[in-house]
Amino acid sequence: MNLPTAREALKKYFGYDSFRPMQDEIIQSVFDKKDTLVLMPTGGGKSVCFQIPAVTLPGTAIVVSPLISLMKDQVEGLRANGIRAAFINSSLPFDELRQVEDDLFNGHLDLLYVSPEKIVSREFLPLLKKVNVNLFAIDEAHCISGWGHDFRPEYSQLQFLKTLNPDVPIIALTATADKVTRRDILKQMGMENAEVFISSFDRPNLSLEVRPGLKRMEQIVRFVKDRQGQSGIIYCLSRKSCEDVAAKLLSKGVKADFYHGRMSSGERSKVQEDFINDVTPVVCATIAFGMGIDKSNVRYVIHYNLPRNMEGYYQEIGRAGRDGVDSETVLFYSFADVMSYRRMYENEPGEQTALKLAKLDRMYQYSTAQVCRRKILLNYFNEHLREDCGNCDICRNPPKLIDGTLNAQKALSAVARTKETVGLNLLVNILRGSRAYAVISGGYHNIKTYGAGADTSYEEWRHIVEQFIHLGYLDIAHDENNKLKLNAASKEVLFDGRKVDIISYESYKKREEEGKKAKTKPKSERERVRDGLFDHLRTLRTKMARKAGIPPYQIFSDKTLEEMAAMRPTEDHEMLDVSGVGEQKMEKYGQAFIKSILGYAKINNIPLSTFKNRQAREVIVPEGKPTLSRPKENIPPEDAGLSTFERTLKYYNQGKNVKEIAEQRNMSPVTIAGHLVKFYTEGGNIDVHRFVSKEEIQAVIDKLPLYIKEEKKMRPVYEALGEKISYDKIRWALAYHEKRMKEIPR
């Protein structure tokens, strides 16, 4: 098998003309029957790396996935693209399970998704021995390693796949694995000689922002209301906070729901389905939610609490912007979150406790750091960014340092005068001169520093004291109910005149204002397209999805609709040239969207001449990101007066084939084939047998009644012919028949 075949499959099934960086190399490794480890960010295109080999190699690919909901989403998406896929897990009724097993045994599946519990079970092994397996794909491969952040015992048993089928390649894929975890995955799977591909972990379309957890609910309400109608996930630490945040959003007129482990499976499924289908735009959830959702148009992810570790944080923000469109992430943090996790880990001691605490410390350091956040995040995964990213809160609004020595002396003196018996909240109340019961009953209103910071708000004092903790001027005694303690650095500030620089509280407030300004910046040409035709197409997509009972993004992604709005295709071959429109989706949805585009033009009095014979508009994108449109065609001066169809015909008459013409004109082969079919049906001199044989023409004509019965859709013909004659050949055969019918005297 070779890469040209893989590219044809990519266009046919997924509607893309070229692979993303590294995908083709990974696929070639699988074609060469090499074991392969792939590290690629969430939304980076991991699935294509095993799905393309699965549909091009003889046999069936077995995909191990721990996420039942993700199996369902991916299988539905694959079927929508014309790929034979199924899944086996505990949710499948007995009769459906038997049907899937029969399809697998009879070679009627390209991919089978299997839960780890199922694949290691005794009853599945005999079936596995009888199947022609072309590859094993291990998704979420970090679950194999005890050093990973989400170890699963069943995954540790998967090495038997290598023993059972030594000649079948294994491809292990994950979005989150540091060096130690990667080495352990290879060791546990017996893949020491595997090819290792590490893609960039950078998701430049995601903005990164961190805010102190002060008045976070007020900030979240403002943030979400500014983005009405957009899909977002709000991750919370506890089940109660999930429900509370959802209730507060509902009280402010925001349609939101909650999701956590205490709900019944039916309740969770309902919330998930409503979110996937754009019925509920916002879900407040624990970390149990979202990891198995293939929803491409999540526009923002908010962390109400500090995540446990960098791996989990990275994977959770990866739910946003999977379609490549700009999306936002906001993390709220407080030291209270750190203390909650510490109590949790220390009350449940185990072999991994020290590792969990170390990872928690790294997460807190990320949250309180004052350098480019993307640099820190990528560095954690052993990738180094040379320049600041320009798309995080630190880059957009560099923090302002101020002299915090006086406030440090006040706070540290108060800790000393209370004999190191108070925690953070009580210390702040003492400094502000509060009359709270804990202050008065403890006699703290009698110390010299009581009320020394009365002119500063509670929120700002918390921000200041948390910095002293982070900078090492105060320790926390976790074994004494988190009481604050002095240390050597504290004494240098109190007695030796050591200066303390802290970040201005105004810097954080300014960052929020900068975020608001970003929402009102002048719109680009692409965004203006989204305001008109894009919204028109999105409305159509929603109606079609609800009628079919499927998620809207399974019809077309937001990114595909953006390109459709920019290119404005009005014919089949133009629609097929839109990224994300494959043959199956063209057959199923193409005409409806073409009619919608023409209808939009009529409603808005846009001359159809502006819709004809135009290339995709150029899209300005950040350096290093792939463009949606092709390079503009370099038209020779002598061809300047020719139409796009005439230029195609000229190259054809020079003896060039479809692929050569496409490369010459910087257009897709599908578009060039469309030009030639159009010329042929209109009486042009084209040898149809260069594209389809006489036997294939006859086979298609024999199925003509089916084509007419099914409203002139090619898919029933394609399936009736055993999927052995391509859509391109069917199109040529139908054109041949149409032309012959025109030539019959009437």
C-alpha cells in the first residue's frame, strides 16, 4: 500500500486534499507493518492515522478505546462518511452484539472499536483468532502506564495482542505522555523497536488565560453571556459545585446543565446528547465529562477550580476548538484548591501519592507564573517554544510588578503575633479589621497589626497573601489544618530589610478588560462571512441534524461551513472542492447546501455572476498554521481570456491526465474531473473510456432504476455494485448514458 492510495481515501471519505503534518509519515509506518507510538494533541488528527490504513488495507482494524461515548460518536461519524464501522462494549444489547460479531467474522467491517475490558475477556479471544486483523490501534495509550495520569488496569494486559499476532502492527496513540510515560508504554506493550512520532503539542487556536479565583461566578456569568449560543464546558472540582454553577447560570438566563458521577446513566446520557446536538450550549461538569466527546465546535473551556495536573488540564482544554477555529480557555485558581487536593491525596496514601503531589505543584506553578503560559505548558511536554505565543493573558497584558514589602511586613507580623495559629482567610480578616466571630473570639482584635490593612479589599489581600505563599515567604502546615508558618525568608523580610516584589492586583483586572476588548476588535473577512452566509448555512445544518437525529457537526464542521461560505460553491464539483466534503457527504447533503447558498444569494440580491468561476478566497492565518484555500492558480498570459473550464480542456487536449491537470492548476482532481464531465455532457470531444470501461458503464446502467428511484443519488448504486466501482466512475457512466439519450432521435 502507498501514500497516493491513502490520499485518495482521505479525499473520498473525509473530504480533505492533504494530510496534516506527520500524519502521512505515521500512516506509511503502519503500511510498512511497523509498531508505532504517536503523541499528538487533542484535535490534532490522531484518529486519521489509523482510520486511513483501516479503510485501505485488507481486513479489519481493531481499536481499543476506554470511552464508551467516544466509541459511539466516532462510529456514527465514520458511518456518515461511508466507512463500515461498529463498536462492542457493555452498552450493546445482545442481539446487536451478535450482529456486530457476525459482520466482523464475515469481513464486513473496516473498523471495530472495543473496550479494554472486552478485548481482554476470554469470550472475545476465539473471535479475534478468526478475524483478518490489519492493525491494532490503542487509543488513550497513556492508560497503559502507571506513570501516566489515568492508569487503567485492563490496559496493562494488552501486551497479549503482540504475542497473539506478532505480524500485525500496533499503533498506540495519546495526547498526554511525558518522557517517562512514553518509555513505559513501549516497555509494557513490548514495542521497544517502535517508530515514535511526537507531533507539536501546540494548539495555537486556543487562547490561554488564568485568573485568581476571586468572584469567579460573577466573571463566569459575564464571560458566558458575552458568548450566547456558543458551546462551552465548565469543569468543576466537586459534584455540588457543578450543580451550583449550572443553577446560577440558569438564574441569569443562560441555558446550562450539569454532569457528574452521582447522576444515573440515563440522566448523564441525556445531558451529553443535548450538548452534542447543540440543544444545551453549556455543561458544568466534573472531569468525568467530555473526554469521550468528539464534538468539534466547543468554543471555550472554563476551569472553575485548579486541575489536578498538567496532563489533565491539557486534555480538558483540548475539548475546545477541535475544528481548528479560534477558541478560548480560562482557568480560575486559588490556594484553597491546592489544599483540597493535598487533603485528598494524604488521606488516601499509596505508591503514587508523591507523584500526584509533585504534579499538583507543577499545576499551581503554571497558574501563578508570570511568563508566557504556552511556553510553560509546552515545556512540560518536552517541547520548547522560542518566542512568546502572543495568545495568552501574560503575552497580551504583561504583569506589572510593584513593591509589596510593606504589605509583606504587615502580613508576616500578623502571623507572628497570632503565634502562627491562623489560616489564610482568618489572617486576611485580621489585617482588614474584621469583627467576625473567629477574630473576636480568638482575641486577635487586640494584636498590634489588627486592621493594619483596612484600606485594602478582602479579594486583593487574598491575592497578595497567596503570592507570599507562592514566593516562599510563608509556609503552610498541612498537618495543622493549613495554618500559616514563618520561615527563614519571612524573618529576612521582617528583620533584615529584604525587599518583596509582587504583581499588581490591577494587572488581573486589566487582563479581564483586555479580554473584553478582544471580543470587540474589528472583524476579519472570514468573520464577516460568518455573520451572513455562514449563519444561513449553520441554520440549515441544525435543521437537517435535528431531523436526522444526529449532532450538527457530524454533517459538516464549523470550519467546513466557513470555507463553504467563503467559496460559495453552486455546483457539485465546486462543493467537493470544499475541505471536509467527501463523496458520501456530497451525495447526502451537497445539493441541499448548494440550494441554500443560491437561496441566500436571491434573498440578499447578490448577483449570481459573483458566485461563478472564482477561486477560494485567501485566508490570512498565523505563521505555521495550514491555510484552508489552495495557492492561487498561475495563469499564463495567453490563457488569460479562457474560462476555468476552457483551461482544463486545453491541458486535457495536451494529453495530461486529471491528476496532472490538477497539479498544474492548483485545484483538486475532483474539480478537474467535474470540468471534464461537464464538457462531455455538453457535447465536448472527450474519450469517456479513458475514465471508465465499457463493462463498468454497463454495470452502472443496469442499476439505473435504483438511481432514479432514490432521487438520483449515487450512493445506492455504489453500494449495490459492492462498492467496487468508484463514485468518479459512476459519475462518468451516468454522463455517458445521459449523452447517449440526448443523441436518440425523437
